[in-house]
Amino acid sequence: MQPVVSLLVPIYNVEKYLRECLDSAKNQTLSDIEVICINDGSTDGSPDIIREYMQADSRFKIIDKPNSGYGASMNQGLDAACGKYISILESDDFFEPDALEKLVNAAEAVEAQVAKANFWFYWSTPEEKNELFELVTAPMTGHVVNPHKETEIFYLKPSIWSAVYRKDFLERNGICFLETPGASYQDAGFNFKVWASAQRVVFLPDAVLHYRQDNEASSVNSPSKVYCVCDEYAEMDRYIEGRKDQEFLKRILEKMKYDSYMWNYERLSESLRAEFLVRFSEEFKSDLDKGLVDLSIFDSWKVPDLQMIVSHPAVFRANKEFAGNGGKLAKAIHYLKAGGPSLLSEALAARSER
């Protein structure tokens, strides 16, 4: 029998939180599910925990694979899934008991391709705390949404969990993950492909998932992950190439790309920021020269920053580091210390251009 939902749980060395995650899957009020645990070469006790659940509950299954990264794990899960709907549960997060029932009922009621709900940011230490992240706002609820007509969803946090997706919708539109190493940004590309292809989406104001904030393996000091966000946006470009709506989606993509690149820049360690900023500047200069960037849809306060990044990246970096504190003289001294007379001259030139 086809289960209603195939729940994909990508797992890599997360034994500390895994039982809480899998318990939340086991205790779903929607019982007609399969739980596909994709073990990405864990070296801790995670595989033993998975097998405990498999022995106790036939709905639990395992894909045991050598470590090859989040994207490869998720694609194997998608291939193995038998459910009418696909859902995703990260192995250090956990669902509310009625999460899948609410999402599936909402999708079934309006024949939606995707049903998406809110979630909480969750901390277990130093004391347990949930903080609502209201991705779904009131105007987005109560009706079927076509993301091409109501584009707000493209610009919100790419949270691919707290949702269900029709499996046939994903297959028909070739929606899968980029198989880059590790676990960095692969959710962004999947998320964009979903919204670029969906025509019937339903949003729920309910929060259904606890998104853990105290187990994030930081990539801010990893040189190998500096450009992972660039790989994802190159994949998004590839996905829309040749489509009838390519020009429309490309405008959206450039606005998304600016926000993602800025987020990546700000989270990197100081030693890696200058390196990434060169790529940031070069890509947007090329896109602007080709007429691919529609500044009219950007938040107005972001446009001067983008223009500065393209024309005077060193000045932008110095401004960011200085964080806008101090008067003109203090800024001039800061530029001199940061890059000497040449950077001061560049900053003055950039100011006159603005």
C-alpha cells in the first residue's frame, strides 16, 4: 500500500538529538507514513539508533550510504520514497504530533502541490526556549497561492521542512537537490525550484516544527564552503534556462541572490570575506552589464550597497568593518589605516559618485 507521506530524515553524526527527532516522527497523529532515514556515513551511534526504531516499528527504513553530502542523501531519499507526499525532517529538529496531519489535510482540501506552515526557532540550552518564526503571514493564508502571482515566498527563508510536497509534482518538474559535498545551501536550490514550478500552494499559520538553533555546525571558517552559495545559484540559473518564464524568474533570482550573497558575506570569518567579496562584485557587475538585474524590485536601501559592491568593493568592505560609527574625520582615519591613501581616495570618489 502506498503511504500518504514519505518522511525523509537525513542523518550524519547526530546521536545526541536523533531519538527526539525520530520519536516525533513515530508519534505523528497521521500514522500512514514511512520514515526513510538516510545515514550519510555516520561514525557515531546514529546507525544503531535508527535500527532500534526499525526493529520496533516497521514504518522506519534505512538507506545506509558512504558519506557524500546532504544533496546526495536527499536525492536517494526522493528516489526511494513511495508516498503520495514527501516531507523532510532534519535529524536534530522535531515535529509537533499533528504536523503531518495538518499539512496533508490542508493540501488535500484544495488539491495543492505544496502545503507549507510556520515553525519555531528552538533552543535546548541553557534553558528550553521556542521562538516563533512567522514565515507565513496572515495575507498568505486562506486561499490557494500561485507563487508567480504572489512572489513574496521567493524572498523568505528557504525552509524546506515544515512542509509537504506532492511527489508527482516534484518528479514532473525535475525537482531535486544539487549534490555538492557537505551540507551548505542545498535547501536554497530545492526551495527555489519548488516555488518556480508550483501553481497551487496552501500556507498554514500554525507552527508545526521546532528548528534547533544550538547544534549548527558552522561553516564560517571553512574555506571549502565559501562558494557553496554560488554553486546553488548557478544551479538555479540552469534550472530555469530555456523556460518561457525565464526572464521573469531571473529577475526574482537576482534579488534573492543579493540577499543570499550578503548573508554569506556577513557570516564568513573576516579572513574569508575579502575573497568572497571579489566574486560577489564580479558576478553582479556582469549581471548588471547584461541587464539581468531589476533594481526596481530591490528594497531601496539595498541598492546603494549593491552599487558600492560592484564599483568599489574595498570601500564597501571598509564601511562594513567600520559599521558606520564616527564622523567624517573618523572615517577618513579608518580608511587610511585600512588601506592607505589609495583606499581613502577610492572612498572619496565613491562618495562623490553617490
